[in-house]
Amino acid sequence: MKVIYGLNQIRRFRRAVVALGVFDGVHWGHRRILESAVDKAKRIKGRSIVITFWPDPHREESLYSLERRLRLIESIGIEVCIVINFNKKFSIIPAEDFVKNILVNKLKAEYIYVGANFRFGRDKEGSCEILKKLSRIYNFKLKVFDIVRRNNLAISSTYIRKLIREGNFKVAQELLTRPASILGRVVKGSSLGKVLGFPTANITPQHEALPSPGVYAVKVILNKNILSGVCYIGNKPTFTSKKYQPICRQIKNIEVHIFSFYKNIYAKEIEIQFIKKIRQEKKFASSLSLVNQIKKDLIQVKKLFSRHQPYPKI
């Protein structure tokens, strides 16, 4: 997939089929739009194109980082992705100017695909109704996709973030069409886990939504290998020394103990897939009490995986 950053780099493409949206999480509803754009472009021998925005115009915590979003968009078969820097200058462009100057004059869009709740332009004045009117003026075909619902609730990135924070990973997986997870790089930590007898890989995550503090049964994807383990997210309340604390309280430590794994994986990228929350974060009276609890956590997670059946694919 060709990735284009910025408006100045946009050029015309032959028979462009353009999907517009943030597509944070590339969830079930998003996939319908993107897959349809790919299919249409193939049928008319055109180009499937996504226009997305970074940072998120909704000013919300992202489900996925931009890098990960681009990987998922590419995996669906999109040929070109245009990333627009959503800054103050861009945010005040009138809706019709965006359509006329960017979609029509720059891209020569022949088809435009959007979700029913897509808003754009200055003060979010642009809507699907506005796009319908402009499609007649500027001669492009518009396809609007209904909002996908589950149990009468709209499937949205906001809803999925809530599920992840609450530890409802099974439903989150159904809506994402993949396990709820974070992507990050292994970095050097305080080595506290090793001192306690349970070595961990410390993760610096990409800008992605995290579950609430606590202990989790997880699968770890490393170089396409699937491993099992226990992940801790939190601020280590048992240990008050600055050595064991993150730079600021808003930043959470993310550590994963991988079962029967002893390799050095510093600087490696890993994906942590969340299966089940085991317990809340807790302050223990002593390090010995914490060690005893960790032993119980490991036993519980190993039992879980011994009988765990993967969630069905959607």
C-alpha cells in the first residue's frame, strides 16, 4: 500500500474509489466500508483509496496507533492511504471546499464511501446529506453505509474502548474481528520482576487504548509465535521508591511474564492479546505478600489456558 502524508502530496488517480473516515480500530463496521471500496475498485479497474486523519479529530484516546491502523488498512487490500494532518488550519476548511478542492480537483474521486455518522469540514458542518447534494454538483457517486449495531448498540471505537477498559475482551474481539490487544516495544525496566523471581518484559506501547490497571491472562505474539503469559498494568503501589515508578502517574507500567521463555527480546516488537482479567491492582503489605499472590496468579492463568478455547472467528 502506498502511504501519502499531507495534502500537498495528493495527486489524481484513475477511477478513484475513496473511503473517508478516521477508521480507528478498523473494526467490524469500518471493514464493511473498506472491503466494499476494494471490491468496487477491482470491478471498475480503478484505485481503492482511504483518506484518514491524524491526530484523531474526535480528540479521544486512540484504539490503535496510526502505524497499526495503516497495517490493518493495508491488510484489507486498500492500495493508497492518504493521511491528513488534522490541525487547526485543516479543521477550519469549509465542507464544500474540502469536497471541491481535495476530493474532486486533487483526487478526481469517482466514488466516495462513508459511514452514516461521518462528519467533516469547519465546525463539523459536513454530513452525508451535504455529500449527497455535492455529489450531484460535482458528479461523483456516493455510498453511505448504515451504522452496524450489536444488541441495539452502535458499534463504534468509543464503545470498544469502553469494553476494553471494563475487561470485556470477548465482545471487544467480536466487534474488532481480532483479539483486543496492544502493540509495543520491549524496553529495559527496573528488573523488579526478576528480583521477585518472575522476570518480565517491559513494554512501551504505541498510542493505543489500555485496559484498566490489573493483572491479565494474555497471549503474546512475537515473530509470529504465539506464547502464553501474565500481564500487569499499573503503577506498582506496593513499591514507593522512584526507581520502580513511571515518570508520571498517568503513565502505566506494562509488564508481561511469558511462561517458559528465557530469551533476550529487548527492542523487539510484541503484541499483547488480552484474554481475561484475573484481578484488580492492589497494594500489598510486603514484597513477600506480593510474591505469594503472583504465584497464585500464575497458577490461575495456567489453569485458564489449559481449558481455554479460542473465541470463534467472525
